[in-house]
Amino acid sequence: MMEIVLIGIIGLCIGSFLNVVIIRVPKGQNISLPASHCPMCKHPLKWYHNIPLLSWIFLGGKCAFCKKKISIQYPIVEILTTFIFVLVTLKTDSLLKAAIIASLFTMLLALSLIDLKYKAVPDNISIPALFISVFVQDFLISLNDALLLAGAFALLRILVSWIIKKEAMGEADIIIAGIIGATVGVELGLAAIYISAIIALPVFLIVSKKGYELPFIPFLAFGLFITWTFTPQIHQVLDMIYG
């Protein structure tokens, strides 16, 4: 039990740092300097203003100096990162493997939020995530599956772009496809992509009426997380379908 509590605290701290990454990396800013400050009044924060989750709660979601609202993104990211670390640890029999998988999903969370907010997928996050993903399973198997799914997405991109006469998907989608293949294999990877599409479809139908361009990477990341979390159940469904 104490181990899980410790993992949860680590997840909270990493989630706090992840907020800095999400905000600064797309803007090309240094993630270390300047020190943490209010994005509105630029006032440097005290150490007790930076306690993950608790500071946001005690401050009532407002800056201690200018009293402007602090984005709810901060506690949400910290909670989600904590959830990822705890869940992955509970489902994995090795702390090293749990650290690798939790780090991967944390990076995918950052990429998803950056894509939603800025319509950008920084290579300095996506490429390291791809590198980490090939160590989730056996290295050679993961590398092979990553290349297969990434290659399939690349061919699909060329074909669809030719048919509709415009760019169908970004290069980052190909990288995420490689991450999916490396993490869960080709068969489950295809299931993850299918789940992503099913989740994205109703959202797309809603936002397309408002002229909003929906990024697909958050759905691919979520589909992968669902597939990894419920791998035995998805295997059972696939066995029922294909006998």
C-alpha cells in the first residue's frame, strides 16, 4: 500500500512538471528557466504555491498575487498523471517496466493536450516517446511492429491524400502509429486504432458543424491506453470474432 502511495506522489510531481512542458515546449521556451510564475501577472511563485494539486485547491484556483483564475488544466493533468502511474504500477509486475510504460503514457498525454491546444506535435516529445515504446515489450518484436504500423499509416496517408487531393494526416500520426505497434503489437494496435476512430466519430460530427478541426492524436493515445489496460478482454473479443 505504501508503495502505491509513493507512486501516486511521484505521479503528482511528474504531472506538475508535465504542465510546464505542455505550456512551454510548443512556444519554444526553456522548461527550466525562468522559474515558475503566474502566466498572467508574471509574479514568481513561492515554493508552497507549487505543491501539486494541494496548492491549486488551497488557493481556490486563483493566483496568490493577482487573484486571476489558474487554469483547471493544472490539477487535471496532475490527477491524470497520478492515475496513469498508479494504474500502470498495479497492472505491471516489474517496477522498471511500469516506469517505462507510465512514462510513455505520460508523454502521450502531453502530446494530446498540446495537439488539442496548439494543433502541434513537438518532435522533441514524440520522437523520445517512440524510442521509449520499443522497450515496452521484446525490443526486436516491438521494433518490427512499430515499423509495420508506421509503414501502414504512411501508405494510408499517401493513398488518402491522393484521393482527396489534400494532406490527409500529419507525420505525427505516423509516429503515434509506430508507438501503438511497439506498445501492444499489430493485432491489438489495429484494435486500438479502431477504438480511437469509434470514440472520435461522434466528437467529429459535433465539432465539424462548428468549423473546428479535430486533432486525431488524443484519440489514438486514448485508444492505445484503453487497449493496453483491457488487453485480456480485447483478446477475448477478437477470439470470438475470428474464432
